[in-house]
Amino acid sequence: MLDTVSVATADPDREQPWADLGLKADEYARIREILGRRPTSSELAMYSVMWSEHCSYKSSKVHLKQFSEIPQETAAGKMLAGIGENAGVLDIGQGYAVTFKVESHNHPSYVEPYQGAATGVGGIVRDILAMGARPVAVMDPLRFGPLDAPDTHRVLPGIVAGVGGYGNCLGLPNIGGEAVFDETYLGNPLVNALCVGVLRHEDLHLAKASGVGNQVILYGAKTGGDGIGGVSVLASETFSEDGPAKRPSVQVGDPFMEKLLIECTLEIFAAGLVSGIQDLGGAGLSCATSELASAGDGGMHVDLDRVPLRDSTLAPEEILMSESQERMMAVVEPDDVAAFLAICAKWDVDAVVIGEVTDSGRLQIDWHGERVVDVPPRSVAHDGPTYHRPFARPDWQDALQADAAEALARPATGAELEETLLRLVASPNLCDKSWITDQYDRYVQGNTVLAQPSDSGMIRVDEDTNLGVSVATDCNGRFAKLDPYAGAQLALAEAYRNVATGGATPLAVSDCLNFGSPEDPSVMWQFAEACRGLKDACLELGVPVTGGNVSLYNQTGETAILPTPVVAVLGVIDDVTKRTPSAWAAEGLAVVLLGETREELSGSEWAHVVHGHLGGLPPRVDLAGEKALAELLRAAGPGAGLLASAHDLSDGGLAQALVECSLRHMVGAAVEVDDDPFVALFSESTGRVLVTVDPDDVEALLDLAEQHGVAAAVLGATGGDSVIVSAAEAPEPLFATPLLEIRSRWMATIPAAMA
């Protein structure tokens, strides 16, 4: 055999394009040290994508490792697989487990909005599938620039169509997410995608290549030139004013092939034909081969000639770097290969044996009779560079926090309060999002219990027992800018609270940490503080981090995005028929506010929309209070059946919660607030939920609240066709705004902008 590796050894001084592939000089030197020679071009390609920021977490892993300090088995539940696997897996009882994860596809979605978003959904679905689970639902936390910006008009429709088009074709309900607008996301939208899967305990599969002689099978779509170096290069580059610094082709998705791949893979699992499996996402074959080998017996041989190609002109480097979608790699015992291939043929899925597990301790890849790769697999997959990047609290942070919103001019009269409410409900972040969510199928498969615009999404897992799971994603980037430690905790607290409002018990966390350039010490400080805050909050709330994603270099020129640590919380509910709706549907119910309201306006939607202001400190974090509130919501909801509805208070405060609850079924409410109506209506203090109960159950709810140490105040009652707000002891209401007027403003914003 001709040996390209031997040629590399004999020709040590040949210049190689390591810098063009995104490697640093010291990284290239380290590769040469590991190999004891210069790398071949194929090896250089593999190291470049696997040591990229997206795949190696080289700037973030020193901070991420603290999540391992959180106990994996808590009072809420047990983790069956966690950080380091394709996705975390949790025991939810009755022999069932769920797996969930949230990841980013930010930069590809800026370059090519439809395909970037679509393949983001496809990739996270395959991560869930690789754990042995059937994917059952998706969610999409999104961030865009200003709604009226031309580039937002370019990216938003394509991204939404990509998320909806791919998920709808797969037959997966989209049960939640967010759409947030801020000028810092202009030129750098965030497309985070989450998937939930369900499996029996015995169906759990892990990504490892074990068993010498076992066969390595590549199956799914053919490998093409799309996405060569794709996300692994894009995720390590900032965007300039003129667009991405590098434009590798964005992956092209085929959801119909993915649907075949899902059903084919699930049948293969059911037949017990797989000893290890991995999806092909970022870094493609480079990732799948090296990660499977390093997590197994440590050796693998691959014949690259056997890889089915859509483009016969691809060089071996390009085949190894291609991020073509809808591909999986399985490790199969020799006696099971025929049965494996037969199932693939049944589903019209291409499948080819491309290699085998060895005891060499090396990943060895041949192409046209030459050995083009001979490396220790762990050095590619797990032993990449670790950066201890400098980080420091920025010199502008103190001034930012000193500029509190409490000093801003505020409305005083009833008419001014009403106009403020109407202005806020029509603002991009608080307005109706159905222009987006109506493009998603929320109820396909028939197991969706809650979906947008509910506080959380909920899916029935077992049709006989009605066991279910609930998921919510949240993050307020303005809060994280003001205080990244508290901002990450507030993101967790809101998602935790949203899961609890439906009556579920929060179990675990997945996160997608979106930040600017790690080469900026201020950004790295934000990242470090957010990780520390999230870890501390998870410890206090008793919820482990099961895994997640880091997305860095999210900035345009010198402008970094708001630090956006998106947190997803998954919870379990024993009987979905006892869930608590997010909005009231009947008249004559008592409206009760749970939790304390403080004068906390910094970082609020009011400050943002009315004054264009960002400064001060975010709302105070009270994790003990959040835990007590969640326990109360479960006790009063599924436990006692007292609650007719429960809606958390967050962006926009009490005013927004009243609007959203009233508009859902066009049933209004009349409430009375304290002697500072503005603070009562627009403060964004956390740890608060607006609930309704039958008047006969008010005392029982108040007693339960007292037992749990949660403040509770009866505000009024539901009914009528207006939102009516009065001040304590005032003879006349401050305002009485018809629901039809509120709805017309609330619903008009995005359709008008997109027209």
C-alpha cells in the first residue's frame, strides 16, 4: 500500500494551509508534536474541524467543567446519561426515560436562513435519535435584530420557514420557544433548536465503537459538497460589517430522508442490531469516526472509497469535512450486518460497511489504496486545545449598573398608564407571535397537551397512564448584560417557573450559551459569570445540567450580542389531564397574584420600549422563593385541583400577564392594585405567577400559599370584555380598555412589519 502518512514523515517541511483552516500556529505545532511528523492533508482537515470552537469547546470547557459538580441524581429524578453524550437522558418513571437537548445553528442561519435553520432542527433531532429515543417534539428559541431592520426582513421569514418546514415534514410538533428582538442581534441572529425524545430504559444507546471486528456502517443520505467545514468553521468566526469572514456552503437538509432515517433507525434499535451509534453533524465523518473510536476500544479502520458520494470529484479531505445532513454511523456485530442492511433497504436508506473496530489504538483511514489518516482518535475528538482565555469585569460595568431605570420618567395618570400598556403590548417582544407559530404544526401526533402561547410545552408520553413531560426555554439578554451571573440564574428561574405553572415537577436543565468573541476579556467574563451563576442556581434548585451547547463569536464587527444563556428546563407530570392551563376561560373566577412585587424596572420592557434604556441591576434572584412557588403550584394544581389557570409574570410584568390571559379566550378581568399602580403593573420582579380559582376555593389557596411561605393577594375577578385596572380605595377605575382594542394592537405588529 502506498502510504501518504509515510510521505508526510519523509517530507516534514512542506508548507500546509493550517491558518486557512482556522488553526493557530501553536495548535498546528501541537498536532505535529502528537503525530511526531507533519499531518497529511486529510489529518490536517480532521484536526481543523474537530479543534474548532464549535466542536472542541476550547475556550469554554474550563468553565463548563463546573457543571459536573451538580449531583446527577436528585430528589426530582435520576440521570441515565449526561454531559459528554449526544444528549442527556432522564428517568421519568414507569420504565420510561426522556432525552432532550438544545443547540445552536446561528451563523449558518445568517448565511442561508432557510437551510441554516432547517438543518439546525435536523441536527438536534438526530442527536436525540442517537440516544435510542423516538423524537416527539421540538422547540425554537430565536433572536433577531430590530423588527424594522432590512436584514431582519431577510433572515426572519427564512429562519421561521426553515424551522417549520423541516419540523413539519418530520411530523414533529413545535411546542414552544421564543422570538426576541434587539439591535445587538442585527447581523447575528440566534437560532437555537431543542428536541425531546422518549425511550424505554432498555433502549438507551451510547456513542462508542467497541468489540474488535465489529463493522462500522454509514447509512442515510449520500455525502456531498454541501457544508464542507460548515458550522465548525462558521462558529469560530466573527461576522464583519460586510458579512461572514468565511462562507463555506451551508448544509442542505432533506426532511423526508430524515424521516426515513428516523423510522429505519428505530426499527434497527428494536431488532437489537446496534452496539454503538453516532449521528453525523458538525465535522461530519471526522467527528463520528474519532468520537466513536475514542469512546470505545480505541481503534478503527475506515475505507473512504466505500463512502457513497453525491459528488465523485470530492477529495478525501472534503469527504472527511463534509457536513452533509441525514447521515448516521453505527457499530454492528458481523453476524448482524445482513439484518441491519435489510432494514435499511426496506426503508430505502443507503447503507454501506465502511470499516471495522480494531485493537490498534489508532484511527486509520485509507483512500484509493493510500493511508491518508493514522492518528490517536482521542487526540482528535477529546484532547484538543484548552484555552484559559483572560477574562475581566469590563470597566463600563459599574457605570451601566449605576444607571438605574427607576429614575426614568414614568406614567402617572390612568390615561398614561393605559397608553403605556397599549404601547408595550404592540412592541416586538411582547406582541402576538402567531405569525411565527402558525407556520409550525403544534399538534401533529396527537400528544401535544400544551403549546404556544402557553408558558410551557407539554407532551403526553404514555396514552394509558397519561404520564407526560413539560419543557420551557427562557433567557432575558438585557438582564444578563446588566449582571451575567444573575442573568443566567434568572433565565433558569423563569424556565423552571414556566414548567411549574403547568403543574410539572422540574427535573433537569439543558443550556445553549450564546456569547460574543472569546478573545474579548469582557465577553469571557460574561461567559464565566453566567456559567458560575447557572451552576450555583442548579445546585440550589436541585436540577442537574444534562448537556447543551456553546456558541461563541456571535458579533458583528466590534458589536457583541447581548449575552444570551438560553436555559431549557424539562419537567415531569404524572397525569397530563390534570395540567394547569396558562389562561382563564371562564367568567367569575378570582384572580390571585402569587409572589412579591418590588420596584424592579431596570432591564424591563418598559425601560427598553418607552425609553430605549438599558442600565441598573436586574430583578433580585430568589431561588428559595422559586422552589417554594413551584411546590405550591403543583400542590394547588394537579395535587388539589384548585387552579383554573396559572401564568408566570416576566417580560412586561402584571400588565402583560393580564393581557395574555384575557386575550386567550377573550374573557376580561377587573383587578385592583396597590397605591403605586405603575410599579404594580410594569415591575418585572421574578418569582410571581397570576392564578385564577373558583371563589369558593380562594381560602384554600391562600392557606396553601401560607403553608409554602408564598405571598398571595386577591386582585379581582375575571369577566367582561375589557381589562379594568383600579387603584386601592380610588372611586373610579384608572382605565378600562376593551379587549378588542388591545387585541388589534397586539396582533398587528409582526404582520405589518413582514408585509
